[in-house]
Amino acid sequence: MAKPTFAIPDIDSFCLVDRLGLTITGQRIEEHRAVLECRVRDPDPWCRDCGAEGVSIGTVVRRLAHVPLGWRPTTLWVRIRRYRCADCARVWRQDTSSAAAPRARLSRHAVLWALKSLVIDRMSITRIAAGLGAAWHTVNDAVLEAGRQLLIDDPARFDGVEVLGVDEHCWRHTGRGSRFVTVIIDLTPIRDGTGPARLLDMVEGRSKQVFKSWLDAQTRQFRDGIEVVAMDGFTGFKTAAAEELPQATAVMDPFHVVALAGDALDRCRQRVQQETLGHRGRSGDPLYGTRRALRTGADLLTEKQHQRLQKVFTVDEHVEVEATWRIYQKIVAAYRNPSKRQGRQQLEAVIESLRRAVPRRLQELISLGRTFNRRAADILAYFDRPGTSNGPTEAICESEGGWSGTGWSGWMSVVPTRV
């Protein structure tokens, strides 16, 4: 095995200031922070106006938060030389644009460190600000700007998108402004099996016009390349896609189809609970005790859960819950069938059964049947376009838990590999 080679120790390289056009001239190490005194490597004596050589008239200090060394907040004290032109009397300072953006309080390395910490390590802005020894708003603004430049404004961000996923998400739980955003993601990697979904954009609001306006703002090349749009049952998204992407196939994905059936099952259970016992579910109530087992796939039920369900279904007053549960299980089984052709036939049979005369007492199934009948083509399109589930859209939305008012954490959550 070859012996490793070592270079001469260089504090500039170790502290990453050489790439900022700086060199360290002094240091002060304290218990909770470090200060590195630096100067600009390249002199800048030539006048911007007349080109004559200027005369040094002293220095000023620019303080920049830098990458924490050993998790100790580190500050750069950059001594910048000032010059005055002997001919035209203009005064200027050495160029420090390599070290930091104009008027910025974070070095360029500090901004990238903050961005990576947020996106890859999932650190909060509060923790990042503590690590940098900077104010919360200073770090937040810097991360937002860097994210826009590196990610949102990347002209190649929409290249190769063929499968779109669209869904709404409640990101604000106060009465101020719109509570919902429309989330648009690239499901092409999921369909092709090449990687995770990519978040493309988040637009404030939840309506047909919001999605339509976003599509209209994209290039013709982008719109023509879309083959599939996966969505929930919201008619507005369906209409917008049909108007802006007439060549694309609309797919109502399994996540939302099963969710609609599950919601119908929950409403039926709650209604029967009120009709039989006169109050909402409580601990010890038979129906309330089976609320989780009812939403579990039949092939995944434990023996105890199976027995509990059978006991509930033997009660005549619970026959409506049993009928709704059986429809729910048929839908789940159709999607779990390894054969797409057989799964499609199973789901077609369910839709057809709900299209025929359903007893009035099964009001939840009647409502579900109307939705399935109206969106039958979109529901069944999944079996012709496997891998277009909108589940990743939900995962992206819910993975953040709570979002800040500025909305940075969501769109930064799925694009760390570009930083």
C-alpha cells in the first residue's frame, strides 16, 4: 500500500478562506467563538474611472460569519484597504466579492454550509444561526436567496419532466392569507425507477386558475413533453390539465382513490355509531374499537383484529358498515393485485357495482359511486400507467411537519443533491 503524502500545513486552506480570496493574519480563540483576522490577497490599486494608480489611505474592517470550525461560531475580520486616486480623487475599497455578496453578513462558504445543513441534515434555521453566530433573519434571508439562485432559477430544472404530480397542502394554520399551496412535483424518476420524486414548485392558493396559470407560464417545450398528470379528485386540477396539456393522460392515483374509500368508510362508521348509541365514539364502544382494523387491508389483519371485526359485523345494526368495508377492501385488493390487467378488471367491477342501484341507507357508497363514475377513466388509467402514484407528493408535503411563514423548507426538501 502506497504511503500517503502530506502537504505543508496551511491554515488558509484548512479554514477555507483561500477560496474566498483571503489570507489569515491573526486569530483569537475564545471559549464559545473564534475570530480570524484576514486581509484580501490581491491588491486593487487601480482607479475605476481613470485607471490611474491609487494611494493607500488606511483600512476598514468587514465582519463576516464563516463556517463554524469545530462547531464553534467563527467570524472573519476582513481588513479591506482603501485607496484614493491621485488624479481624479475617487476613493474605493478592495474588491471582496469573492468572499461575500455585497452587503452580506455571511461568507459565501457560510451560506453554502447553511444551505446544506438545512436541506441535507434537516437542521432548523435557529440551530444553523446558532452555529454561525448570526441572527435568525440574516441566515434565513441568505438561505432563501441562495436557494433561489441555485435551485429555483436553474434553467435546467424542468428538463426531462414527463410525469407531473399535483396536489394541495395546508401550510398555514392561521387566518392570515391563503392557507393552501398547490404543490407540483416531477414523478418521472418514480415511474422510471431511477430515483426519488423532485419538487418543482409550490404556488400559493388552491384552484384551477392557480395550476392553469403555472402551466401557462412554462415553455411550450415543457408542456408538450408532459405525458401523464397524477392528481387527486379535485376537478379544478383535472380541468386545468385538460386545457393546458391536452395530450397528457390524467391519472387519479391510488393514494387518493383509497383515501376516498377510506373516508367513506369512516363517515359510515361514525353515522351508524350516532344512530345506534346516540353519541360519538368512546373507549369501549364496539365500532369505535374497530376504527383502525376497518382501515387495515384484509390480508394484514391479525387474528385478534379479524375476530373483533367478525363480532361487530354479526350485529344487524352494523350491516351498513360491513357493506362499505367490503367495497373498501375490494378497492385495496385491486391495487395490490400483482397483475395490472386483473387489478383493472377488479376495480372496473367495483365501479360498475356502485353505478347500479345502491340501497339508500348506504349513502356514503352512493356519494363514492358518483365520484368514481365521474372519474372512472382517470382512476382506471393508473393500470395503464403504473408508477404514477401521487403518494410521493403527499410524502414531500407531510415530511416537513410544520412550515415557516416564508415557505422555504418545503421546496428545499427534495433538491439537496444540487447544492
